[in-house]
Amino acid sequence: MTTSPSAVARAGSGQAAHVDRVTGAGASVVTGLPAAEELDGHRPQTLLFTFLGRHVLGSPTGVASSVLIAVLEQLGVSQQAARSTITRMVKRGHLERHRIGRRAYFTVSPSLSGVLTEGERRIFGPPSPVDREGTWTLLSFSIPESERAARHSLRTALAYRGFGLLRSGLWIASGEVDVLPTLDRMGLRDRVDVFHARPADPHRLVGSVQDVWDLDAVAEGYRRFLDVWGGRRPQPGRYLANDVALISAWQQVQVADPGLPASHLPPDWPAAAATELFLERSARWRAAADAEFGELLRDDGAESVAPAATVAPLPGRPAARLVRGTGDR
């Protein structure tokens, strides 16, 4: 999955992001905001999902709307587009809004928490211990065309989990993929059949796999990631934006990769080198990005945590602490 470079950083807002490049020691050192090629194709909601998963997930803290808007503005999203994104995410049940007086604070909803946790596990967790050389997961579903939203959501979820369309009505993924939790969350378990199987003729499967996935495009995505992020050195004050852009770019590349066995991949497959670069950059930038987020909270209002401003906890959930910020009308 690749996109062509553009002169304007698009994050759904049509607003350009400023980038300064200084060439030194044979590497392009980026000192400003993420460039067009890092943000191209990423909607504001995708960037906000990444930010929430990286910096908010697992915390009972409620974040002021002005803080979310400020983070998106650092990524080139206009304030109007940021507000629309937050409102849309509340309507879709991704965020929960809490009002204290005239101020609005947001926490990650239980449903989105599950999605983000699964995403974090896939991005940063160790590979699943499955026999990818022999076992495959086959899946078929029966959802009428009249339920187009459900069909689209399921297809998107399957693609995210590494499935490809083998032939009409039959999806395939490498290894024993535990897709049942995803189906349960979507309320579709009773309408989907899942099998774990081994091919009777593994050699014939090689040709089928090449028809299911465009491995050349996947490899190009990894190489482009290496090229864009290999020489990146954010300047102070830009680690948070680059951290979110890095993870968003990596997730876009990773989702396109079905995770096939080595026997189905070309010998120069670039996934290992790209993975090493991503993990190194994300680990190196994490502390600085967290510090910038904390500074953003302090700069945007009063104390980072307001002990008196809490909401009643839901059953089985801790009370949400609300982070104060200004301009949350």
C-alpha cells in the first residue's frame, strides 16, 4: 500500500504542514512537522486513533478537547476539521464526552479500547506463535447486500487481520488466526464460518497466494517506509507529531502485509529491516513525545490532573480523571 508524494500534507483538512529539510552526513534530517509523504492518506480520525492508542490508552484520565485539537493541529489538521473529527467519534461511540461546567473532556470508550488494545498488540507485540508454514485460516460469511455497512465493516476487519479474498465468498489468511473475538465484538459470529486447514497440494497454493495479495506493492511500502523514516531526526518540540505520524505510517504498511510464511516470500523481503527501524525509532522517541504531551497539557490550561474533577465510574471501570484545558467550550 503506497501513496505518491505530494506538495501538501493532507490529513483531511487541506492544510499544509511545514517541513524543513537539512542535508548532512548523507541523510535527510527533518526538523519540522511530518511531511506530505508521511501523512498522505491519513484521515484526522486515523491520526487521532494513533494518538489515543499511543498516549491515552490504559489511562483513566479524561483529556480536554483543546488538547486533542492541539495535537491534530501539530499534524496539519485544521481546528475546524479537528472539532468535526471529535464530534464524529463521539457519535460513533469511539469517545465518551464528559462535561464539567462548560468544559468538555473525553475518554476512550470501552469498544474503542478493545480495538486500540488489539492494534497495540499487533504493532508492538511479539509475533503470534503459529505454524505459518503449514496451517491456513479459511473464512466465509453470509451477509446480504442489504446490510452493506456490516459487509463493509467485516471486510475491513478481515483485511486488517491479514485475510485476502481467495475466490468469491472464501477468505484466507496465513496461520491459525483467532478471529472470533473480532466477530464477537461486531456481533457477527453466528454469520461467519471459520476453519483451520492445511493444503493438500502446497505447491499449487503458491500460485494462489500470488493472486490473492500484491506482494510487490507490500514490499514497496516497506522500502518506502525505510527511505522516509531512515534519516528522520525530529527537532525538539516535534517529537509528539513525528511519533504519531511514524506509527500511523507503520500501521498503514503493516496492515497491507498478510504475514505470509517465508516460503511464499521473495528472498529480499524488506519487512525485517523496516520492523527494526520502526521499533528503534518508536522506542527512542517515546520519552520525548510523552514529555511534549505533558508540556502541552500544562501549556493548555491549569494542572495536568484535576483531582476534584471526576466522573462516576462505570461498572468495572475506574473513575476518569479529567485533564483541564482552556478553550473547551
